[in-house]
Amino acid sequence: SLLASPPDLTSSLLNRIDAAGSGSGITVEFTSYDAATGELQFNANSSQVIDIPTYIRSLQSCGVFSTVSYTGYNADDDGYSIDLRCVLAAPQ
């Protein structure tokens, strides 16, 4: 939800992150944001196996981040999640 996101991230940014996972049932949960470095950390969760390479490429090409890396992958009863660390690109 927007309430759980850092206050200075715009809804358009959130929409672009959501759009990167569209069609794959991925939901995003923000975990931390460092305004000084522009580093945003979040989890992408899905009930289905996440096609990680495709999702990472979608995030890289959505124009929001200068760097996208994932730091972990989990599978449990609720589905699958990946921990992402992304650095926001400077505003155009």
C-alpha cells in the first residue's frame, strides 16, 4: 500500500514498479528507503514461481532505477519472494 511506502516516493514511481511485475501476479512490499543514496529496498512476492531474470529486466528497463540487484530468493507456503535492492535514477 502507499501508506507503507517512503513518503517522498511518488505514486507514478510505484505504478511503474507495479507495472514491471504486471501479468505475473507480483506484489511489492517496501522495506527501506535511503533518501541520501536513493537506495530503495523491497520484496516482490508472488504465489507463482517468479521469473526472476525477466522481472529484473523489466525493472531495469522501466526507467526508474539506475541499478537493480536482488539479494535473496525465498520459497515458502505462501509462495515466492525476492529481496531487491534498487538505486533510483536521477530525475530526468
